[in-house]
Amino acid sequence: MTVPDSSPPMLHELDDATRALIRLSAVVTAGSEIEIRDAIVDSAGHIPAGWVEELILQSYLFAGFPRALNAMREWRRVQPEPELRGISYDVVTWRSEGQETCAAVYGPMYGRLRENIRALHPALDEWMITEGYGKVLSRPGLDLPRRELCIVAACAAAGQDRQLHSHLHGARNVGVAPAAIDDAVETIAGLLAGDRAQSLRLLWARVRGK
């Protein structure tokens, strides 16, 4: 696996398909069943099918298996056949790729992250690397910058500000230009309830200013 370099940015600006993918991530994470169904139907023809498939697969990490299963059920109504890639069971490769991907996302904070998660529980550290960053987020089919923007959307929709903060930094670390993150923030702002949109803007302003 080739880990993206953070300089120069790999994703300078968002196209319509990427904006739609980011919105879909927020809806899959926090929308109602009807909203998810409508968003899945709307995605057909606007987002590459492989991107949708990978977004839904990774959503179980951030929204849980029930939502991932429900979203994939709706997607199968649109796209009956799954794209069968990256489903072999290879823990050694998952761990190796997971370490590379996680290090790319966290940059200079990677070592501290591993220490902190191990202190919570060694199993969580192992699952984070092997299961999360290796088996799921290192899969082909969707590049890491877009994966990170989808994670930002998921964390914002779920109200998980600690992880949102980390993945706003992560998006920059894997090559998303600040202007593209500006665009992503505004893309999902209208989907957030209450004062969540303003909280997202303020948090991104702090991260952007560092």
C-alpha cells in the first residue's frame, strides 16, 4: 500500500461526486431509515458505485453494524451485485497496512495515540490498527483523503467531537487542502441538528489555524 504524502495536497477541491459522498456519510450515520433510503437512491448516477460501496462498508466503524447493514440493504436495491474486493482474511497484512494508514492520518501524534489507546485497553489498540485502519480503511476502492472526509462527516453527524477533531487533522495530514475541508464542512452543515453546524465550523477554525 502507498500511504499518501501530505505535501502537496492530493485533494485540492471537491467535485460534486465527493460532496454527495460526504453528505451520504452523514446521513448513513445519523439519518432516519427513510432519509437513508432516499440518500442511497439519490446517490445512484451521482457517485461512483465503488465509492458508495466502500463508504457503507466503512460506516460500521463509525455508525455501527445495524446502520451499515440497513444502508447496504438499501444499496443492494440500487446495485444488486457487490464489488468483491479485499475480502481475504490476512491479519498480518491488515496489521502492517493499518500501521501505515494510521500513521499517515495521525502524523506526529501517531505514537501518542498508540500509547493512549493501549492504556485504555490493549485489545482496543490492536482492533483499531488491524480491524479499523487495516482491514477497513486500507481497502482499495476509495482513496484515503475521501475516506477521511467521510469520517469527518460521520463524526460530525454523530456528535463525536473528540474523534472529529482528530480526523479534521487527519484529513489535512493525508493531503486534503484546507479549502477542500472548508467545502466539506459547509457541505454537511445543513444536515446537522441544533447548534452542531456552528460547533463544527468553530472546531475546524481552531484546527485550521494551527
